[in-house]
Amino acid sequence: MVANIESWFIPFDVFMIICISLVVILAIIFLIIIIIDRACHTVPMMLIANLCLAEFLFGSDLLSMVIFTLRNDLYQIDHDDIFCNFRGYLSYVGYALQNYCFLLQSIYRYLTVIYPTDLFYQSTKFQCFLICLTWLFSFIYAIPFISMNQIKFNLDNQICQMPLGFSFFGIYTALCIYGIPISLIMMVYFKLVQYVKEMNKRAMATNILMRAERELKMLRRTVIIVLIIIIIGLP
């Protein structure tokens, strides 16, 4: 059996390789800048570096998947390779990591506004603990996909992924990747909106109010980015 390759598949694969390569390169550049520049050695920048590292992992995996797809399209190959399932596993890990990185940024902004004097929750140690927790969860939650042989080779898309459809693993994946982080981000956002509205009603110091509004504005941008990613990522 030979894969049915449309004429536009190969240019599209090349375009995807270029775009994803740019993302990976930018992630590396930002990571290097954050590591080298001492002015960037702050908790907010550490969270940005965490996102860049997650994007580097996710982007590298996607790049590997697209290169594999291009190879199959060029030579009309209709089977996977030994790393296909692992790439599929990493794609679920990377997607989850990406969303949980946004969640950590949202939580930090919430803590700096609601608990400005409680430095423990804003400390590097506590944020590192949360970062390690999200990375650990992202790698562990997807293990059943490999151990229970849920990731299959999709001939039409030339990638290894779980079959789309209503199933336990489909619900489980949606909950871990979308449900938990997105619902928490939205909850943090609306609580911060409510808090800022309450501050406007009170006689609060101008600098405190301005800081809260600034953090709310940044969190609103995070929400918009996450929603765009969700829309793009929907099957």
C-alpha cells in the first residue's frame, strides 16, 4: 500500500518546518538572554524562561514530527518508525506543559496582587516547586498513552496520535491538557477582575491600584493567548 500524497502536502510540510524552526530558535535565544543577563534573574523572568523551555521541548518534538511527515510524503511511505510513538507521547507532554506554564504565570500575578506582603508565595523556591510539579505532572499523566498502547499511527496525517473520538482517554486527555489549566486560569482571572473592581471602590493607594491593574492587563493577555492556542489546537 502506498500513501496517497496530495501535491500541496510537501510545500505545506516545508512551511511548517520553517515556522516551527523559528519558534525553536526564538525560544533558545530568549533562554540564553535570560540566563546571561543578570537583570533577568527574577521570578517573573524565571516563569518566562520556563515557558521558553517548554516551547523549546514542544517545538522540537513538533519539528521532528513534521520532518518525519515530509520524509513520508516525499518517498510515499505509509508506515511509522520506531520513534513515532515517543514523538506522539512528547507532543501531549509539550501541549500540557505549555498550558501549565501559562497557569503558573497567572497564579504568580494573582499572588503579587492579592498577597503582596506574603513573600513566601512569590519566592524563587516556591515558584521552582510549582514549576517542578507541573513538569512532573505533564510527563506522568501521558505515560498511560504509551503503556496502554493508545497512540496509533495516523496514515492520513502521517503522525502518531491517539484516535480522535469520545473515549475515556479522550476525556482524560482533554481534562489534563485543557480542563484543569484553563479552568484555573479563568478562575484566577475573574477573581483578579473582581478584586480590582473592589479596589476601585475603596480609597486605595494609587501605586497599589496601578500595579493591580497592570497585572490584570498582563493576565488578560495571557487568557487571550491561551484561548487562541486552544482554538488553533482543536481538531
